[in-house]
Amino acid sequence: MAEKGTIQVRILTPERVFYEGEAKMAEFNTSEGELGIYPGHIPMTVILKPGVLTLTVLEGKKEAALHTGFAEILPDSISILAEAAEWPGEIDIARAEAAKERAEIRIREHRADTDMARAQTALLRALARIETLR
Amino acid sequence: MASMRDIKRRRSSIQSTGQITKAMKLVSTVKLQKARVRAEQNAPYADGMYRTIQSILERTSTLRHPYLQGKESKRKAVIVISSNRGLAGGYHSNVVKLITRGALAGEDLELYTVGRKGKEALQRAGYQIYLDSSDIIEEPGYADAAALAREALTSFAQGRVGEIWLAYTFFKNTVVHEPRLIRLLPVEKEEGADKKELPMNFDAEEESVLETLIPTYITSLVYSGLLESSASENGARMQAMDSATSNAEEMIEDLTLLYNRARQSSITQELTEIIAGAQAID
């Protein structure tokens, strides 16, 4: 609750309930740029972009890679609906590096049949994974 | 009366069928548990998605967008989810009936099938299949649902189809599975939805929020549809195999009785013949 200086965070993905708990602050990447949410924020819905999610909880910080989706922010709670989310321990660095390279090549070559939006999302996703691990 | 040998042969054939159905029942029970857990884990996400979409539609009722109004084309895309394996009672035919006799009967359809059984039944009924992705029902992943939804959305964006529908089987509980036909696009607004106390703000422009959210919403619905159908399929098969097993047991019981009676009467006859023979000699 807002009075206690924490905010209820719920992160849902199609496969599972990823995280549920209190946090002092939540930071993530949106279509309009990086966003940090403290308790008592105005109601807002934002579109997520692949990036690192940082939750400042009572015991310290938690980080995770968050991919496309959206977040519904209310004064005392945040519901994040992401297509995928991973804790650092679940990320395969070799795969992420490979995906990054593939996406970079696709963007560089820029052939007529490449879906640029998809290639860019793939690149962002790979970068988010690599970033989370650092 | 059938001969003893015939009865014996028939009984053992039913016995082995019964063993198969019993094994299949056990297998589908395990599969059902797994599919059910997956469907349950998806539920909070699906609910959250639905709520958010409704609250956005609430606010943007004046907005005009193809996702909300549909397109002119009379052609309709339908994603039909059945399964690749048979012996599941009326599971497949119920889904197929939604297409052949439901609200869309006689319309110009562009069919996206998932599951060979449904695809074959629709082809027999004279439908053209636009795209078949039967493999994904074995282990439906979110990426599979996304790919399928993208195909249908592309067709919608290009104006080939004016609406997108989904036919699947809703998993109510282990014994009740409800075939459902729902419209995905244009998105339907729930009438009389309770108003949110808090007005929602959008960081980005509402139109672009809608542009991003609706495809995600469609994907989420397709994904839940796949999971629900998969759970229903195994539930339906479990039920079908359960009743097949008990039918087999019943038949074995009847045949055993018949067999014993036939055996007894043959013994009696033999005895009568021996006694009659002995008396003739005396």
C-alpha cells in the first residue's frame, strides 16, 4: 500500500505468474522511454519495450529481462503484462548473443523482404537479455 | 446360440480392446492434468489482458479504427482449433458443427485450422482450408499463437477479410467442455461494464496504444483458446475412454455368462448322449 512506501507489483506472462510482491520502486523501459514508478503514481497505461526491469524491494534490488507487453499503473499497484519475462538465471547468454548478431545482420542488410519492425524488436530483446546479465 | 469357440474369440477381442481403452484413459488423464495446469497459469494473464482492453475501449469509444469497426470485406477469417488425434468422443464434430451450422454457416470463410481432425472434417464438408498449422496443438506455445494470430491479422490488414473469429472448446471443468465461437475482430465492447473509479492516462497516444495492444490481445485470446482446447480434448478423450472401458467390461460380463451357459449345455448334452448310449447297450 502507498502508506507503507511500497507498491504492489504483479508481473504476468502467458505461461505463468512471473512475480508477485511489494516493491519500493519499479523501473522499466517503455515506448516513451525509461520509466521509474514510486508508490502513489497517477493511473497510467504504458506500452513496454524490451529492456531491463529493476525492482527495488525491501531486501535490495531484483532485476529481470522484460519483453514486449504493457503495464497498468495505479497509485498502489502495478500490473505488468509481458509476452515474456526472465530472471537472470534463466537467460542463455550464448543464445542471446547469437540472436543479437542475427538481428544486426538483418537490419544492416535491410533486404526488401525483411520485416524491419520485427528485426528491431528481436535486437532489443537480445540486448535486454544481455543487459540483464551484466 | 453361437458356438463356444465364437464366444471365446469375441470375448478375448473385447478384452484386448478394453485394455487399450483403459491405457488410453490413463494417458489422457495425465495429459489432462498437464494441460489444465497450463491453462490455469495462463488465466491471470488472459484476465488482466481482457480487463485492460475493456478499460481502454471504455475511454476511447469515440475512436474510429479498423480494429474496432471491422473492414468492408464480406470474407471472414476463422481460426478452428481441434486436434490431431481421434477417439475423443464428440470433441471434433462439436467444433466442426460451429462452422457448418453456427452463426457463420454459408458465409465466405477463410479457414485457419489447427488440428488434423477438424481440418479433414471441414474438407469433407466442402470447405477450402486457407492455412493449416496442425502441428502446434501438440504443445502449444505462445510463439505459435503469435505466428497464427499474425497470419490472420495480416489478412485483415490487407483487407482480404473483414472479421476474425475463433472456434475452440472452452474447458469449464473435467466433464463439461463447451464449444465456443467468438469474434476476435472487430473487438467487441462489453456493454454496461462497470466503470472504473480511476480515469486512466496514456503515456503514448491512444490510437497507437490501441494499435499495439489489439494484436497482443488477439494473440492472448488465440493462446488461451489453444490451451483450453488442449485441456478439453484430453478431458473429452478421458471421458470417451472411460465409458468405452466400462462398456467393454459390461460386454465381457455378458459374454462370460453366455460362454458358461454354452459350456454347461454342451456338457449336459454330452452326458445325456453317454447315458443314452449306455442304456441302449444294457
